[in-house]
Amino acid sequence: MRYLNYINGQWQEPTSGEYRENLSPHNGENLGEFPSSAAEDVQQAVAAAKKAFISWKKLSFQQRAAYLQKAADILKANVEEVGRDLTLEEGKTLAEGIGETQRAISIFEYYAGEARQPLGEVIPSVNTETFLYTTRAPLGPIGLITPWNFPIAIPVWKMAPALIYGNTVVIKPADLTPKSVYHVVKALDEAGIPAGVVNCVFGRGSVIGTEMVEHPDIKAISFTGSNQVGRQIQSQATSKGKKVQLEMGGKNPLIVLADTDVDKAVEIAVGGAFRSTGQKCTATSRIIVEEGIYETFRDRLVERTKTLKVGNPLHDDTFIGPAVSKAQRDGVLAMIEAGKEEATILYGGEVPAEEDLVDGFYVQPTLFENVSRDARIAREEIFGPVAALFKVKNYKEAVELANDTEYGLSAAICTNNLTLSQRFIEDIEVGLVHINSETAGSEPQVPFGGCKSSSTGSREQGKTAIEFYTQIKTVYMDRL
């Protein structure tokens, strides 16, 4: 089946006339053809978004919310189909694919609910005749560049706040997972959203992403992806005076203290490191264990990891599906080979030998120990099912090691010590803190984002999303 761009309320062919196959990472099955768009397609989409902005921003919040709620209802009616398509193109398990689709639905519903929330504040003036207050105004057309690892949740958590606050949108989905965003745009189209409010252009980031960042009528860029691309976008966009929001990498630590429940800590480590094939910016990459329980924890973690089923993501007993692409799998394998030179491998590190997996991009869950702080696997984001164990003497050493990274997205600690858990919240240099839960996972009603090289500071999701997608107006109203 051939899919089309969505521009100005119409499904249309790319000006290039070229298409790219969307292939399953499990067996190479062709899941459809998507446009390889050109700069001209982006220009058409931006023009449509600019024109639509004039009327869209004048709608009431409740009128805009109705479209979001209707899109949520449409996705809800098709949640299993959409979740299955997500699994087929990205590789995460079917339960995760459906769960992520449900999360996207929740995000639409949350921001539809924001239509009835306070928008500004009244501030006492020094002049008794002045009514002094603040309100917020939308920015205009927003450019969204989204990743492949959460191919429906992240696009929605960018689109929904942009739209409810009165902006229009041009989105460039990841070229590895286009069908998930197609389902979102299709739901908005069926919901009757006005022409030009949402525009979707499929294709390579080097072509259409660059045009979006450079286009003078795009007022802001929200990007999730690699640090290398993110910094390039930041440089280009800020030089044009655009607002920029970046969510990038992580090297997330899990600290396990000696007073914890070891079995529960093992489950937390397994879920954080290996669920979604480790393809999360919030995945657990470093497991830092207090020396009193290190050997016990390590041995139980290895035994638990051995039980994890690597296989077809549509099968109910599968825990780890394929990497999203051959390039991604090969990059993970290269990091594992580097790890073998730098550390001791405890388990995994190979491509599964099962015959039914040979056509997919599979890799075993992998654990290392005896890892130096300067090792590549200790410092670089791997974005695969690979974790490194570290033995430390105490809490102080654990936190110092956890903070020894350029990243600052998420961190977790397993402990029954209330004092140390509270101290951890203050000591750890991240944007997301978990106590006795895995580093991955976030809810749509709270802010998401990190510090250091993980983010640019502005937060996504929750009420804080309004800070990026609007600008404040201060109003002085005097009586004559």
C-alpha cells in the first residue's frame, strides 16, 4: 500500500514522486511505501499552516479541545490495530505497542482537558485604576521532528499541546516508523480538524528537516533524537530567532543499596534496561550496586536475564523484540565488541541463533561488569539491551559515580532508607527521579525532560508545556 503526505487537509503525493519502503525489523516484511519528500513539500505544508493559524488561534480553547477529544476517541476505537502496526514497524512487543497507543490517547485527552484550566493570572497594580493581568498567545506554525523509539506517544505529546494552545503544526515523523504518525494524522483528519492546522511530511531529516528548521515561517522547533542532530538543529534554528526545544540522550543510572529487596531490585533493573529492547532515552544503562549485596544481586540479575525471551514481538511470551533497523542493531553490536575489550561480559553479547529470527535485527540482552569509568560502554549512550554493573562502597560513592556523565535525564534508586531516598532527590543531577521504580516511564500530566546534555531546559508534557508553545502577554487595562 502507498501512503501520502497530509498537507492543507488533503492526502497528496510528494513533489519528488519518490517513495521508500517501510520494512519490519522482525522479518523485512514490506509494511507499505511512504513518501521521500522534498523541500517543496515542506514549503507547501508551512504555507498551509501559516494560513490556517489565522483562524485556528481565534477558536475557543473548548472548540480546539473538541478536535483532540474526537481524535482520541477514534484512536481508542482502533487501539489494537494501531498498536499492532506500531509493533510491526518499530519492534517493541505487542503489549508495549498497544500500551503506547493508549498513552497517546491519554495525552490527547489530557490536553483536551487543559481547555478548562486557568490561562493567566491577575496581579495587583500600584495604580488603583489599573487592571493588571497576564494572558498567553500562540506562536504560529510549529515544526515537530520526532523519533522512531516512541513513534506515536512522542508525536502526540508534541502535537497536542501545540494545538490546544492555538498553534498550527508541521510534523516530520521518523522515516523508520512513519505509519504510527500516519494513524495520528488520520485520526485528526477524521475528527474534522480544519485544513492546514495539522500537516505531515514524510521523508529524510537531512532534506525536509533542514528545510523546516530554516523556513522563516516556522516559529519554533521541538525535536527529540540524538545529541549530534539536536545540537545542529539548535544552532541553525536559534540563528534564525526561533524557539528550540530539544530532548536528547541519556546514560541513566540505577543505584541499588544494600538495604533493598534484592529480587524487586532485579526486576526493576531488568525492566529498565531491557524492555523495549533498551531503545529508550530513559533506559537503565548503568547499574550501581553497594558492595554488601553486589555478588548476590549480580548473580540473580544474570539468572533473570537468561529467562528473557528474545523473539517475534507479536508473540505473547516475547520480552525483547528486534532493534528498529540493521544500522541500529549493528551499532549496538559494535558497542558490545568495544565492551568486551574494556570489561568482563557476564551474559549475552551475541545475535540469537534461532532460525525464525535470522531475518530480523535481534541481539541478546547483555550484561557487563568490571567496567572502568572511562570505558565507552560506561560513557556513551548505547540505545540497546546492554547494561553495565558497577560495585561501590556506599551511597556517597554511588551518587558520585551516577553523576559522572555528560547526561542528566533520569535516575533511580532502590532503598528502604527514607533519609537516603530524600537525599538522593537532592544529590542526583537529573530531571526525572525514581525511588524504587525503574528509570524509564513517565506520565503525561507531569513535566518530562532532563538537564546537562540531555535537554535544553524547557519541559515537555504536563502543564509546563505551555511555556514552550506560547508567549506571555502582560496587559495593563485602565479606565478612562
